[in-house]
Amino acid sequence: MLRLLKNLLFLFTGTPRVAKAAGKNETIRLILERRSCRSFTDEPLSSDDIQTILEAGRFAPSTVNLQTWSFITFSREQWQEVFERPIPFHGAHAVVICADIFRLRDLMPDLHDTPFVNLSLAVFNAGLAAMNMTIAAEALGIRSIMLSETGRTGLLDIAFLREKLKLPEAVLPLTTLVLGRQPRMLPGIPPRQPLD
């Protein structure tokens, strides 16, 4: 019981455990201080910033350089037109990141009969691209949140997204990255599992 209480206490009061020198590194600082934002200002984002964030996703590592992802970008107006509601949390821009198995059919025909492997590779690679984009956004002073929904259901609604976005069967919408400026930085660190 004491161990459980200790772990719960750490979850709500934990701080990153890194060497002091590492904590001064800009990249490490960005990773450790990044927070999901659930309230954005009305300030628009520049096309240069959006392009930089997409390039960070495009240059993410991937299994055998397969790049099994697709990005579908939305301005506020485009999102409203497609989904008939604002971008969640009034974000300025959104990117639906998809695991794209379709690419494997052309690049690696030997994997044609291994759907589980194909899906695993595509989801893993698309997740790496999504994380690269969140770190790039943070480096530009842009806040983000990765959502498994569009503001309609609160859950990943694959059938709904496939219909709205007219996606082929082999393209799986994985997450929606919402981007924007944050009105104020929130203090504290969200709960984390103990390193042990």
C-alpha cells in the first residue's frame, strides 16, 4: 500500500530526472517542457510555420525509409467546411495524420500478404511523424495537442473520417494534430509514470 501511495504521489509531483547539463540542452528542454494545449488564441499561423511543421513530419525517421504516412491539412475555414464545426479548442490549423498502408503495396510487394505487419509499420511510422511535428511546433513557439477525434464523438471515429475525407481503404486516420498560439503557459507538469 505504501508503494502505491508513493507512486501516486510521484505521478502528481514528479519532475524530469535528467543531468543538469542535459537539462540546458534546447532540444531536451523542448521535449520535457512540451504540454498539450486545450485553449488557443485567435491568432493565425503563418504559412511558413505550417510548412516547417509539415517538413519536420516529412523528415521523421521511418522503417526502411518507407514513409508510411499521409498528412491532410486544414485551415479554420477548411475544417469548418468539411466537419461543420470549429477546429477543436479553437485551434488555428489542424493536420490529420494518417497511417498509409497503400504506399507499402508499391514499395514492398513481399509485404502484400502481411496486413498486421503492414499496419504496425504504418502506425509506428506515422506516430514518429506526428511527434516530430509537435516538437517542431514547440520550437516555433506554437502549441499543439494530438487528438484521436475531430470534435464530433470524442473517440477515433475511423468510418466518419474515411467518409468525410474520402480516404482509400488502406489509409487509416491516426490522430489530429491541432496547432495554435496559447494565451498563457500553464504551470506544472502533467502526471507521468515513475521511471522505475
